[in-house]
Amino acid sequence: MERTNAWLGYSEEQLSELERINNLYKSCLDEGKTERECVKAAVRIAKEKGYRDLNDIISSGDSLKPGDKVYAICMGKSILLFHIGRKPLEEGMNILGAHIDSPRIDVKQNPLYESEELAYLDTHYYGGIKKYQWVTLPLALHGVVVKKDGTTVDICVGEREEDPVFAVTDLLVHLAGKQMEKKASIVIEGEKLDLLVGSRPLSGENGEEAENEKAGKEAVKKQIMKLLHEAYDIEEEDFCSAELEIVPAGRARDCGFDRSMIMAYGQDDRVCAFTSLFAMMDVSDLDKTACCILVDKEEIGSVGATGMHSRFFENTVAEVLALKEGESELKLRRALQNSKMLSSDVSAAYDPMYAEVFEKRSSAFFAKGLVFNKFTGSRGKSGSNDANAEYLAQIRRAMDNQEVAYQFAELGKVDAGGGGTIAYIMANYGMEVIDSGVAVLCMHAPWEITSKADVYEAYKGYKAFIQEL
């Protein structure tokens, strides 16, 4: 089914709005390169729109009424936002759910070591990556170090122009004959993704030769720890209670002579997360309560306390219900089952350079709008939510009513591979769920590419869903 390129139908006013949304999106990508940073950005934006912390409302004994806007945070890495509607909560919510974690490299808990007068941080990669893509890039370090006294130290090095950057090294091509014969999956091994962080040994004051205990064993490592102590007042032991993430250094940029695309790190799935957030901020006077879920750990199975498999979402809905209508386990079950959800996650954009793994009739294309995936999964839809036809019809009607450009697709040829989202987890409540998101080129690479038109249509589509369903 042929879809029109969205760029061909925009008015000057729409083009101006498109650029506004995309500029806001790029700023959020720069501000939120980790899940913790995304939550902080979401809170900042939400507070500007009148959202209040749910814990404050619980503590004050206040109730919730239509029009109220609240948020709840789980361990600083997931956030739920609710815009209370007029209808009883047991009639269900309109839910936008996206994840804010992205593939990256994590620092281990005993990471700093020296080898041949070079200092490294030992690492473990996070999520599905092609390891060879992460070598010889300028990399930044983001995260937190929590000291034993409970003090949290924020770390962000490599993003400012004056900052140093870090790197994972690769073998020079002159000596790489055997390396280049290896399969791509093992040409760079996981244990070789360690981060190069220094090469200068600790020296004495005023350029004097260092004392033997300093100039001798691990003098480069000691120099790194001296710098870290001076900058952040942390000791080597503090790495044990740290969460440090290695991400590409640099800002989101316009891509192409025509500036029609965005190239940036972490667009899976922050392109859906931030457009969902923008949609939540820009709706009002709702019949049904709207909910936006920005959740952690999707890239590794939605596990843990901050992943979608946790009870954080369900427990928070119970709190909201109690504040609005009184405690009721039955009403909670009804609210969850009667809800409708867009599992907002990215789709693979058709790439003519690799046409052999796509089936064109079922592919997502740049500038053709918001992508709906009736099912995901792999090996015969394994691990997939498969949306009902009746729900698809409601979605189509909502998008058409709001003049949203959209397309239906699946992730590549049937036997080529596959992937999953949080959709099946939410479907366990009995609610209607479908995957929807933005088409992405180079998905899971350090730098991913999206179409500005699709970013804009996603924002429009998520608003339409909240208002029309």
C-alpha cells in the first residue's frame, strides 16, 4: 500500500511547527544520554507544565480530580506521568509507553587498571550492539558515583568542548590480517571494549621525580585516581557503588544537505519517549486519563525494579486510583484491563543499501509517518504481542481524524531476524496494545538516523491517540 511522502503535504505553518518539535527533541537528546538524565529532563519539562510529584500529594493528604497532572519516579531511572481525565479510572486509560535506556557500554564495579603504562576502565556492554562499531570513536562518560555516606556525585565528562574524551582502541590495519578474517560478531571481543582513560604517570610536585612508591607500580592509575579525587572527591573503592555509562560524545545534529534528518545517539527509543512526553504536555480537557510511561531496562529484557516487568506501574496506578476514587482492588483490575496502549518503540527503516533483508511491501520508510507494527517477535512471532484487528481499526480512525501520516510495517523479512518491545508485558493485563514508533536507520549503532518528518508525525500521532481513543 503506497503512502505519500509527508514532506510533500506540509504548509509553511506546519513546517515551522515541525522544526520547533525537532529542535526541542534534539535538545532533549543532548540533555538525556542516560536513563537517569532522561528522567531529570522529563521532570523539568513536566513541572513547567504544572505536573506535581505524586508523593507530595500522598503526603499532604490531597485528592486527585479531573485536570490534575502528576508524576512518579522509580529509583531515578523510570517515570510515570498521569493527566487525570473526567471519566472514572476504572473505564481505562490511554497509555503511551516508551523506554529510555539505549545500547551502550557500562563500567564494571572494579574497573580501573593499568597495563603497560596505559590506564583503562574495565567494561561490560549493555544491550544488542555490534561491538566493532564502538572502537575509535570519541566517547563520553555519564553517570553517578554514590559514596558510603550517601552522597551522590554526578559525572559527565566528554560533552563540553573543553572536556577530554575517551576511546576504545582497535588494531591497526597493517597488523590486522588475522583479525579481519574473523566473523563480525567476534572481530572485537567484549573484553576488548575497555575504555582508554590515561597514559601519564603520577609525578612529584614541581616536576620533581616521584617517590619510588608513586613512580613505580601503577603510576598512571594513581595519576587518574588523583585527578578523580581532586575533581569529585571520590576514592577507588567508590567505583563499587557507581553507575557509569559510556556513550558517544557529541550533540544531536541535522543530517543531509536538506537538513531533513537527525543523526544522534540513543534515538532507540528516545525518539518515541520524548515525542510521547511532548504529546502529554500539549493535551488538555481529557475525558479519559492519559498516562505516559518512560521506563528503563527494555534493551536487556525489561527486568529489574526499573524495568516494565516490575510492579512499579501497577502500584502507582493503585495510588492514583486511591487518591481519585478510593482504594479498590477490583477497580484497579478494571482500570488496567480497560486501558488502551501504544507501545511506543522504533521500527527498522528500509535501507536500500541492505535491501536483501527487507520485504518492501511490509517495510517502514522515511517520511511516511508513524509506524504501526501489529506484531513484532521473531521465529514465527515468538515473544510478540499481536494486536487485535478491532483495535487497529480504532487506531486508523484516530490517526485519520487528526490527519496524521502513518504506515504499517514489520521488522524485516520473516526469517531475517526480529525483535521485541514492552507491548507483550502490558498486554498481560488484558488491555489493547499495539507497537508504534519512528522508523530508524542504523538502529542500535552509536549514531542513529531518523527523519524529521517522522518525528513530527509521531508527536501528532501520540496526541491523536490520547485525544481520540
